[in-house]
Amino acid sequence: MSLETNPVLVNHTRGGIVESFHRGVVCIVDKKGSIVTAVGDVQQVCYPRSALKLFQHIPLITSGAFDYFGFTLKELALMCGSHNGEAMHVEIARGILAKIGLGEEKLGCGAQQPTHKKDFVALIKANLEPGAIHNNCSGKHSGFLAWCKFNNAPTEDYLSAEHPLHKEIKRITALFHEIDESKLVTGLDGCSAPIFAMPVLNQAIAYKNLLFPEKFGDENLNRACALIREAVTTYPEMVAGTKRYCTDLMRVTKGKVIGKTGADGVYSMAIPQKGLGICIKIDDGRMGPQYNVAQQVLDNLDVLSVGEKQELQGYLVNEIKNFADNVTGQTQVTDILQHFTLRA
């Protein structure tokens, strides 16, 4: 199926006219991995991007490195996160590096200015420049380096796809996504780490397996998944930060939903109480529409309480404002997502 045949999921309107729109895919699977709702081509191959982070740190836990260095759940949440580069994120990332005895210069993710203007201005006022520690992936890379230190693996080339770390991550990725390793397409992520592409369907299956890893018959995997689930839902502010959907969603729902964004329009979720795994992909890669879709999906699944819906309402329908703070239009999901039912 070509991308053009995927349905329009989100519209941007101005004066009642659709000014732009976004096609995409939604896939929801149950505990067995069977599709219970699908919109668009679920076999469409894409990269999960940062939605993969929750799986990239399973080896840190199963190897023994997590316990050896005495990492906390808050630190684990940052490792799994795509943070804003706020002061709280930088502090935790530096704490991780301190525990393993490495400096910021070892981070290979590249310098990135903080997400919010106030944090960037604070750096300027302090006569500092953004560094790799401010990169949204600095937590992930600190975790990677911790694995290397514990396993006596080289840190100089820790971002090579041939490095033992990424060979193990690839194995775990294939296992949880229920796809043969040979079918994983390897690319280079925005932070220079290897990233693996697979169908949207398999990405939904992986988030289901994050809830139910018992099928793999490995107690270490069970514990790793339990720790990751607890970390991101207990410390959602580490997963993203201020004014971010991942953080607001998990803070408001208090464990009802595990959600993680990925660049280029990806959003993946796991719903423990319903045993569902979900993957959303916006075809044009625009960041933002996937949150509208995710919020509509949660509304349709009747996951949230009335109070939770009200707190997250701003992600369902976004007002578009100009520099004078005048409302010029809105972003909203299309009718195809207003109503759907789960297959029996």
C-alpha cells in the first residue's frame, strides 16, 4: 500500500477551511498480538525512533549494570526519555555519568539547545553553550556508556552498529517486536545511535510485550520490563518534561497508560488494564498530530476518567494562535477516528 492511500487522520483548519492535513496509520493489538483495530497500512515499515528507547535499556538491566551502579528509577526514566534539556534533566544525566566515572565529552549524541527558550536563555546568561548533556538523548547515551563500562566494552565506538551493545539491543528489539533479526533494517538515528525499522504492526506488538514479557520465559526480562514500566510512570517528568505530552499523559493517568513519542510522527502506547499495545505513525513526519490521534484513541477506548480527559483536553483539539495571541484555527482528528470499535 502506498502512503497516499493511508487515510487523513488529522486536519489543520483556518476559518473553517482545511489548510493542511496529515495521513497516517493506527494499529492496536491485544494480549495475543492480534489486531483489534487498524486504520491504514499496519505493514508500513518505519523507524520507531525514540519510541524504541524503552527496549534499548533492557540490556542495561539484564546484564547486571543497573544494579551494579546503583541506578535509581528516576535515572532509568531519563535513560528511556527524550527530555527537554531542563535543569532537572541535566542534573540527572550528570549523576548517571558520575556513577560510571565518565565525563560529558564521552557522549556521542551531539550538542543540542534545550527545548524551551527560558532554559536556552539561562545558558546564555551564564555564558554557557548547549552541549551534548542538553541533547534530548543524553540520558539514553549515558545508559549506553554504563552498559559498556560494566561489560568492559569499548566506549570510543559505542555507537557503531557492530558494537556488542547494539548487537544485543538488536537481539532484544527483534525478540520484543516478534520479527526476525535479518528483517530489521538498520539506520542512523538523530542522536547517531543505530535504529531499526519494522512494520507499524510489530511496533504495536512490542509495546504489548512490554506489558507481558512472561511469554519469553526469562525472569530477567520480566524484571527489566517491570522496572522500566515503573520508572517511566513514576517519574514521567524525566521522560519528556514541561509542556510535553508523554509527561502529561503519564502524570495524569498515573500508570494507566505508558506512552512514548518518536521523531517523525511516531507514538507508541501500552494500556495495562486492557492489555493493549498501540502504535501510531503520521506519514509526513510532522510532530504534534500523533498526540491528537493518541488522545482520541484513548477516548475511544474509554481508558480515561472524566477528570483525566479534561486535564488532557488540550491535546485532543489544539487551538492555533498567531503572535498576537489570536486564535487562527485548530488542529483536530478526522471523523475516521471519532468512532471505532475493537474487534472481538
